[in-house]
Amino acid sequence: MTDGPIPDPEAWSKIDTTVPHSARIWNYWMGGKDNYEVDRIAGDAYRETAPNIETMARASRQYLIRTVTHVAGELGVRQFLDVGTGLPTYDNTHQVAQRTAPESRIVYVDNDPLVLRHAQALLTSTPEGVTDYIDADLHEPERILERAGKILDFDKPVALMLMGILGHVQDYEEAKSIVRRLQAALCPGSYFVHYDSTDTDAALQEAQQGYDDTGAVPYVLRSPAQIAAFYEGLELLEPGIVSCPLWRPEPGAATEPTDVFGGVALKRG
């Protein structure tokens, strides 16, 4: 682990280093240093079964960069609610948004004690903008909205970001309910930005089951049709819900599909 400031010693004491953790493993796959041996062992075991997982992890970050750049740039949104932040690596939401529009306001949401430990790294901003962090649970969307409302103006467009987090909600109907409740708070002209892993590859399903069996917080792989339901009532931007590398790739970029699907959608009314 890297050393760093501990905003809350009690939160640090809650970090379990005996069980692998998805955010730390994701950090490992993307070349980060904020992980433990138990995470590296689990990450290597996952990769042994699903060799494409590191490509998927890096493709998902490139997708975040492209979508945030587009929403802040061409679409002119200046407020971002990023729920399920995970550990900071490179080109996090606030860095991408404020690089495009320095006055952007970003609220990160997570309830993981390790993420809390690194909150000070997230709480950086351009002088013109705002970057803040809320310690809250995805299962309590109203609490998220109430606290985010102290920083964001929900009477103006907000980009709601749920990046790779909904699989941690085991019950599908509850996952849809959480999405609807968060989307309901958005004014017209807001956007929904999302991705999640799908159940379209047998090797990935086997690797995920092996990970779930370690006692870590499970992640549900869902079908593309189930993922599409999160966008109901919204207007999808081209090219729709696609494998992340296929969402408006940069010229010359690799476009080999992965089993992570996402899209960007507009709320009209």
C-alpha cells in the first residue's frame, strides 16, 4: 500500500485486508499501487480464467475519459455526481471534467473506508470549480441526493455517473429502483452515464464466480437487455448502449469489443 493521510482513523481500522476487494483489484489491474497481496492474488486468479480482464479495466477508464470529456465539452454540463467512485487512479472524473471546463463541480460518492482514506487525494479542484466527496451508500439514494444537493444545483443539468457499480446491487429490481430514484432528481437537460459488465462470456462468468466465492462483496453480471432497462425513459446518444471501446472511439484507438457495456442518455423531461 502507498502511504497517505488518514482523514478518519476509525475508517482505516475498518479496512479488511484479509478478503479481496473489488476496488483494490480494479486498481491493481489498471496499474495502481493501492492494493494488498490478497487483492493481487485474487486479481491474478481472475485473470487466469478471464485473460481479457485487464483490457476490460483499462477500456472502462478510457470510456470514462471519453464520456466525461463529451458531456463537459460538447454538451456543456458543469455538474457531475459520480456514485461508486472507487480508488483514484489516473484521469479521474474531476480531472477530466475540469480539464475541459475548469468551473465544473464534481461530487464523488462512496462508502468504502479505503476510498475514505484517500478522500484527500480526491478533494482537489481548479480554483474555479469544486470537487467534494460524500461518504454514503448506493442503497440510500435519497441520502445521496440530499447531501449532494448542498454542493450541486439540481435545478441545473447534472451528469449522473454510475460506472461499474450497479453489479454490486444483488437484487435486479432494487438496482432498477435505485437508478430510477436517482434519475428522478435530475432536471431536463441532465445526462445518465453508465457502464457495467455483462454475462455474455462464459470465462468471465467463471472468473466472477470464483471471485465471489472468496467471500468478497459479489458482483452480478447482467445481460445487455437488463442493462438497457436502466436507460428506460431517457434518450440515448449515438451509438447507444455498446461495448465500451465502441462508444465514440478516438481515431486509431483499439475497438475490440469487451464485455463491459455502457452508454450516455439525455433526460428530456
